[in-house]
Amino acid sequence: MTLSNLIDSVEQLAVATAHLTDAEMGSGAFTWGDYGGVRMALLGTAQDLDALAADLLVARSATANTPTRAQQLLAHHREAYRALRALLVSVDPTELTRPPAQGEWPVMEALRHMESAERTFFISILAGLDAQTKGEAATMPPREQRAGILAEAAPIADDDASPAEFLAAYDRLHLLVEKNLALLTDTQLEARSPFWEPEQPSVAFRIGRFTAHLREHTVQAEKTLLALGHTPQEAALHIRTLYRSLAQVEGALMGASQMESKCAALASTITQRAIDVPTAVADNAALINAVRAGDTNTVDDLLAKNPLLMDAIDANQTSAVLVAAYAQQFEIAQKLHKAGAELDLFSAAAIGYLPEVEEYYAWNPATMDWYAKDGFTPLQLACYFGQTEVALWLIEKGADIHAVSKNGSALQAIHAAVAGRNPQIVRALIHAGADIQAKQEGGFTPLMGAEQNGDEEIMALLRG
């Protein structure tokens, strides 16, 4: 049952991550080896599964038990089935019964069609194999001959069955197909598999139709979900990769169940990841809240629990350091920096850490006029937070002093410097040619801002 444990662990991880936002996926509160980011729980696990599949295939080759043609065909079938299940992980079951438009199939109807076709294809294969054994013309075997096999995966006849009940039954059928066909010989694959086609194709062809039909209607199901407004987020896309890699392991084990013990260690690791990731995401949110509240004790406790939280981000994908700066919690910002928080260009400008800004400039001078996710340039941030050294350096290097923020505030560096109440930066901007009559959102000029703050020195500079 070790393969079952591996499957369960992957499904647990998928469920634990399926509804994470893109920002949560980018949190640095989790690492896979030396690679940071919650997304690595999925990407790294997929890589682990790929490595396991490769090891299994090498081990099979060493024992002269390489996958047969039947097993390779069924491995494709398993990958197609995993693609379907990955598609449905993040979808509310109630959505599976909702049609995208009047007269069109809901996802559940497509699923019923897939299951019915797979069952019919399976019966056709059993008929062909039965006829080959008897040396007779291929005909559908009587019900009593196939009852013993198909009873293991009784169809869901009740239209009121829940999506979960239906999918469980479909899963049993899918596994039953593989259980009964994985050991077919090449000769058996050439048996005729009767259905509607005038020229009865082979069992091998029919197994291929399992896969092609499943892929066809998985695409249809995805189109339906898109029509219902289910645009896949990053987590859902990575889960598809995860399930594809799981299918590679399952394929590598077809006909080699004695090797399932090789899955045990990874199954245990993935199960733990399914626990660790939600904890890391929750702690990320707790740290951001503590930063905004200036709760230094909670910040300290959370960093002690998980040092990776130094690279926490908020729902707008703003770093904890920059969140601290906006909250006027500069002590916490410096604490995070000293703890090893990775500073991007904008965080460095906001807390006045010139070496990092210089590194970005050396890499690409154009970065000086980049915009952060919140719509501000490095110069605007340095001006707003009164970081004199960084602001003057950026002005000297030719940062665009007329750049307008991309967040609706229509703010220029001169407005930010006035808001930051820093006469030295205001003077440098005016000397560099800043437009002292520029209007930000609401028609506010720099002088109006200085008057509102009661900054006599800045008012004098603006009046000339």
C-alpha cells in the first residue's frame, strides 16, 4: 500500500495549497532545500517525484523488468486521468453541476460521459480478450462472465449522487482497468476489441482511445470551468505539474508493485509538507499583521519560530520590510533587515540601504526608474521616507524626477519629498528641475502639501 500512501500524500498537499493566492504562493516562509517560496512546496515535490520515477525505471531495467507495451500505454492513460483530477482539485463540487449556458453540459455531465465511455471501452476489451482465448469471433461476453470484474467498480446509476461519490466510483473503475490490463502480453494487445467501428481495432488501440477520450473531455471540462469564471491561479497550475509527476511514478510502478517500498520516504516527506505549508502561510499573515501593529514581541516570536518569515509578504506582494516602512515601524524594518531579509530595490530605497540600490544600478541603470507593485519608483519611496542619502544618490544618477506614480495618486518625487518633510531632498529636487507646480491626485501642489504640514522651510523653498 506504499504507492497508495504516496498518492494520499500528494492529494493532501494539493488540497492544502489549492486555494492559496498568488501572493501566498510567493511567500518566503517555506523552503524546498535551498530554494525559497511556498510555490516550491509544489514545484519541489514535482521534482522529487520525477527523480523517484527515474530511479524506479532504472531499478526495473537492472532487474530486466522494463515496462511492457501495455504498461506504457496505461501509463499515458494514468497521466491523462491525473490531469483530470488536477483540474478539479480547486473547484467547489457545487460548481461541477452548474451548466455554463442553457443547454450546455455542466462538468458533471462530461464526467459521467467519460466514465461511461471508459466502462464501455473496458467491456469491449474484455470481449476481445475473451474471444481471443476461445478462438472465436469477437462478441460481447455475457453479463455473467464480466460481472465478477465489473462488480469491483459498480457504476453510479443514481443521478443524485454527489460529485465526490461519483469521482470515487470513477477512481475505482480507473484503477480496475489498470489492474486487469497491466499484465497483457503483446499478443493480447493485438486481440480485436469490438465496438461500433466496422473494422474492429486492436486492444492496444482501444487503450489508446481511453487516453484520447479522457484528454478530449478534460479539455471540454476546463473550457466549461473557464466559462463559469474559474480562471486557474498559480497554485492550480503548479498542482497540474505535481499530478503529472505523480503519474510518472505510477507509470513506473505498473507491473513492478514489489518496488513500492521505494515510495515510503517521499510519501512521509510530502505528508509533512502538507502540514508545514498552511502553517507557514498562516504565520506569514500573522507576521504582517504584527508588523503593521508595531507588535515587536510577536515579530520576535514568529521569527524565532520560523526565521524564513523575514521574507514574508502581504496580500499585495509587498515585502514585510516595506510594509514596516509604510507603517512607520522602522525599528521592525531594520530588525527584519538584520535578520537577513532579502531586500528588493524598493525596500532598500524605503529603508535607506544604499549598497543594495547601488548593486541594482550596477546591474542595470534602468532599474532606477522601475515601478514597484504599489506603483512607486525607488526615488519616490526614498523621498517619502526621508532617506536622504539614497534620494540624493538617485537624483545624482539621473533617476526620473518627473515620473508619475502608477497607482492613481499621480504623485511625483517632489510631492513625496514634501510628504516626507525633508527640506534637503526638496532642495535637491528643485535644483534638479522638479516641477514645483505639479499637481497630484485632488489637484494638490507641493506647496499645498507643505502648507498643510506647516513646514516653513519647505514652503520657503517652494516659493523661491
